[in-house]
Amino acid sequence: MIEFQSVTKRFPDGTVAVDDFSFTLPSRKTTVLVGSSGCGKTTLLRMINRMVEPTSGQILIDGVDVATQDKVKLRRGIGYVLQAAGLLPHRTVLNNVATVPILTGVPKSEARAQALGLLDTVGLDRALADRYPRQLSGGQQQRVGVARALASDPNILLMDEPFGAVDPIVRADLQLELNRLQRDLGKTIVFVTHDIDEAFTLADQVVIFKKGGVIAQSGTPAEILAQPADDFVASFIGADKGGRDLYLQQRPDDRGLTLVVDARGRPVGILDSDSHSDSDSDDDVAAGSALP
Amino acid sequence: MRWATGNFDLIAELTLNHVRLAIIPIIASFVLSIPLGWLANRSKVTRAIVITGGSLLYTIPSLPLFVILPLIIGTRVLDETNLIVALSIYGVAIMARSASDALSSVAGPTVDAADAIGFSPMSRFLRVELPLAGPVLLAGIRVVSVSTIALVSVGVIIGSANLGYLFQNGKQRGILEEVVVGIVISLLLALIFDLALVAIGRLAMPWNAGSGAGRRLWLRVPAPTPEPADARADTRSPA
């Protein structure tokens, strides 16, 4: 459990990134902080592993104030994935993944053996182990970044717009993969993005920010979609003017199939009347948004 | 070629001596410049001191330096140490700036990522910043190497036996061939040192192969970089 207690961050130039912010992030769930740039979401994330120190207030991990812990030790115990993966360009894929265990004193051979296993976990071919990061595609680099964050088997994973720099198809793959991993691993994930669809895809809990670290709304994706707290949220999630509403349509030539269309009449899928599963599959619209 | 064949032993001895006199200052300036480069990147003030100080050192003419050094470091006037120290000073003068540039050339996000995953400041410097500064450090030390090999010759005026002797002796005795031999061997030494440095760079920085930094002029070997695998070649990605 990560608790923010009245956290304020004022930068030296006078900008107030976060003002008196209090919030609790549940353990073993994915919490996505979402908002446009400058809303303080990245500052909040970076305060958890003390990359940014709060001006006032406290951040507690399982009841322990992070400010009382040694920075380096704290960071080694928290997985961190960032945009463009933040890999070390002079180390091979395998050595990148093994970095943190080796820093903490695990014998190199043991750390590398474990790193090979992690490549499997994140769906990377072991043949890539001896490549350097710049020899990989963006999507592969992100997977290496996730593997590296998992290497010390942390309870907490911080992810700072990790999929921001890859193309939409690869991003969708990575999101599904992260959901699969999270089902197996059950980490406490804090994920920062400005993409509301990414937030809804990944989150158990979504926190939507206005400027200055002010929470516009928090809740499960369904709660937010069903009842946007105000016009800001409605517009942010694209639900204003009925933009998120879906409609059923039966057209004469479709031989009894029921089409699902969005607010602009654009077909988004076929209603599957047999299935109401908890599948994560994207094309299964029946499990997605509430139908009016 | 008559002079050269007749004086082979002398040439070999002078060449070996020249190499020895060049290597020590090259290594010394590399080692000394790294903490100076680190210091230069701490603040504007330290940067001004290191960079301006370096430039000033380089403007000291070599003759007065040879005269002053024995007074400062307590060596005898004709001691070889004077030459080595003087050349190291010139080397550091060039290299300190390179080292400062090299260390600040390391990408900010990479340094930030190293912090975020838990490198301590010292291990971050030694294991992340220093290796990643390698390509720019290499460029700097290549300049120092060529310049040092040329400058060693000046040492002949304080009695050092190196290739400079061939210039001096050849000129005094009017043997053109002797002077030419000195020039050719100096050039060859500079070339060999440079190739050796590039080769060391290749070995020490395998991640850098083919990115251009270690590949100049005569070493235009095509780098065996594997094609970046396509994202779709990810065999395990979900269908």
C-alpha cells in the first residue's frame, strides 16, 4: 500500500506541481495516474522512489515513510520502467536485466541465469540476450525495460509513460502483455500516462488529474465511464456529447447479426450474445463499455 | 638509404625511447583528466577554472617550462622526468576539456534511469557515465597521442635521446636523409599509436561498433552490426 499524506511539491522556480495531495494506492493492484502534461502525475510517481523529494507531506510504503529510508536501497527495491525503457546502451540485454541483482551483490552467473528466465517471462526470444539495446526495436526495448524492473522481484513497479514512444500496434501488444503479467505476478503497479484508453485498458483504479495535482476523479474504469464526475472528466475521457456511448443496430442485410456502433454511427464490433466473460480481449465489446 | 642502413641500431634505440617517452604522458593525461573533467561538470565556477586553466597551461612555451620544472619538482636540469612531466601537462591541458565534454555528453535520461534503478553516485559514475563517455574520451586521447608524439622531439634540447636527435644532428651535419628518416618514423609512430587507440576503443566499447565514433579514415572496416530485428519478429508476442 502506498499512501500520500498531504504531499506538496514546489519547485525552486515557484511552480507548484502538487498541492496538498492525499491518496492511497492499494497493494497488488494497478493504479493508473492520467492527465495532460504538467498535471503533476510524473512528479507524484517519482516521489515514491525519492527521485523527487516532497516540499512537505509524507509518502508511506506499507506504513513506512520513504524519507526515512536510504535512497539507493529504496530504489533497488522498486521496479522502474520509463519511456524508451531507459536501458543502459553499453550493456547487453542480459546484463541490463541483471543490473539491479548484480548491484545488490547477487553473483553474476546467478543473476544472468535468472535474467534469461525473465526474458521468457516478458516474451522475448533468448537469442536477443547478447544484443545491445540499440539493436532492438522499440517494443523489444520496452520488454527489456519491464524484465529489468522485475529482476529484483520488487513488490512495487513504477511505470512512467513506458509505452509512449512505440507505435500503436506494438503498444496494444505491450498493454495486453502487461495485463497478463499482472494477473500472474500481482504487483503494486503505479502507471503514468496521458492516454485515457491506455489507462482504462490497464487500470484496476484510475486517477484523473487536473492541473496542479488536483484529482478530478478516481475510481474503476467502469465507475468513471458510467458517471464522469464533471464536465472536465467527461471531456477528458471523450464521453461528452455522448462520445463514449455505444448503440446496438440491426441492419436488414446482416442476417440477424447485431452491430455495435459508436456515437458517430461508426461500427465498432458485433454483439456476442453468448459471451459475458471477464476476458481482456479488446474486440469483445460486450465486456467493454456499458450499453445504453 | 645508406645513412639509414648504417645507423640502424641508433634509429631503433631512438625510436624505442621516443615510444616510451610518449606513452607515459599519454596515459598520465588520460588518467588525470578524468577527475578534472568530473570536477569541471560540478559547477560553472569549477568549469571555468578547469577549462581556462587548461588553456593557460597549453600556452606556456616549452623552453621556459623545461627551465622552470626542475625548480618546482626538484629534478636535475637534464633529467628525463622534466620532459615527461612537461608533456603530461600539455596532455592534461588538451584532455581535461575533452573529458569534461565527454562526461557531459552522456544522455541525461540514461543517467536519470541509472539513478532511478538504484545505482549509487559512485557506481553510476564508474559503471555508467565513464563508459558512455568513452567515444568522446577516445576522440580526445587520439589528439593528445598525436600531439605528444610530435612534442617529444622538443626534448632533445634538454638532452633527451629520441627521434628529435635525428632532426638536430641531421641539420647540424647537413644529412638530409637523417632528417627525413626522423620525420617518417615520427609519422609512422603517430599512425600506429592512433590505430592502437582505435583498436582499444573497439575492444572496450563493443556496443559502439558501427555507430561511427570509432570508425575514421583508414580503419573503414564495415561493422558487423546485426540488422535490428523487426518488432513483429517477436515470436512470443500475443497473436
